[in-house]
Amino acid sequence: MTPSLFRVETVPAVGETVVLEGPEGRHAGSALRLRPGQSIRVGDGRGAVADCVVTTTSPGVVEAEVGTRMDVPRPVPEVTVVQALPKSERSELAVELATEAGADRIVPWQAERCVSRWAGAKVGKGRTKWANAARAAAKQSRRPHEPEIGELLDSAALARLVAEETAAGTRVLILHEEGAVPFAHAVTAPTPGAHGRPVNILVVVGPEGGVSDAELEALTGAGARPVVLGPEVLRTSTAAAVALGALGVLTPRWAGAGTTLGSTAPHHGK
């Protein structure tokens, strides 16, 4: 089983000591009751990861020696998820699932038909909750990289982002139950000028009430393409995770699974 992953600000070099303290130290020492000789993994959330052996423990503090260290590159193509704000009880779930499925960046979208509304102080609180959810999910799934949580966008700002990303060569896909193009076809179709290089992907997930006609027109006019993911109509909180799973198979994103530190196979549950 893959060792538990703990977040540190900086991953030391091989042979050096890493110290877990604060919430990470309490979780390691008190909740998991780690003892000297046990293996753990630490990472900075930016790709640096190390396998370590615990040397000493004390209340709220665990020290370990770094045995193996590497910098894990981001998977390609990179995937951004633009997530319409789900209802409050499912908002963080959407972020957790997208993170566990591999999203590189998650951008909150205040779509016209969102039941949840972020305004004023709620914007900062909402992004903080999403960032905390992403961090916890990245640790649980042993991800070397934590996804970035973008700024809240309204529909006009999203249309501008789509235009910018499209101009940069990104493939922008809107998940839509009435999309005329199958998701797999849109992902694997050749892109002019790509010359075999993986093309970054931006996936737009609408709200419970769906993407409005005006939003769909604006986004497609900016270069996005409506696609149908599958025969089922998915909740907004689960659609991104399903799309990311499909992308893992349809693109090279999962090609290196099981080849990180110690060639440890990925862990798929508890």
C-alpha cells in the first residue's frame, strides 16, 4: 500500500530530515500514531515528492529521514475544469472528485442558472473552502500536484477566457447533454498545427439548471465546442470527474501510472 502523503513547504534532499508539525504533525503522530521505522511520503504540492522513514516522534511532531526524492512532472495534456457553482452541500464534493480524478486547475463559474451565489465575502470564503478540499483530496489520492483554484468568473469573463485559451491552442469542451459531438471524438480529433503534441484541454461543467442558451451562444462563439459525455445525465458535482477519467484513457495523461517513486502502483481506494 502506498504510504500516507503529508504536505510540507519544502521537500529536503536525500539524507536530510523532514519535520512534520502543526496539523500535519498532529495527524501523523496522534491520528495515525506513526512510529520510528515506518514509511511515509511527503510532498510540496508542486511536484516534489520524497519517500521517508520515520526517525523520531513526539506529541504533534514527527521527524523522518528522506530516502528517495524526485520531481514529478505534470501529466500532459494539462486539464482545466471550469466548474459552475454547485449547491452548497455538493460544492466541495465537486472539487474533491475533480482533484482525485486529476484536474490541474479548477475555476469556479457563477453561471446564470447557479442556485448557489458567491458575492462579497462569500467569494473569498468559497475559494478557501475549495482550496482546502483540493488539498485534502490531493493528499488522500497521493497526488504530487495540487490543483490551482482560479478566480471566480461570471459568464462574460468565462467567454473571454475561452477566447484566450482557444487562441493559445487549447481545446475547450462544454459538457452538454444535447451536444452533437461525442466527447471521445472531440478529444482525439487531430488539431491543426499540433504536429502530434498533446493539446491542453479546458472542460466547462454547467450548473444544475444547465447552461443557458445565451451562455452557450457566447461560449461557442468564443471557440468552445459542445460535446456529449455519455448517455447519462450527470450531476454537476460528478461530471468533471467522469470527464477526467475518460481523458486519462483517451490521452497520455495516465501513461506513466505506477512509475513514480519506487515504481509503486497507484492506490485506488481504502
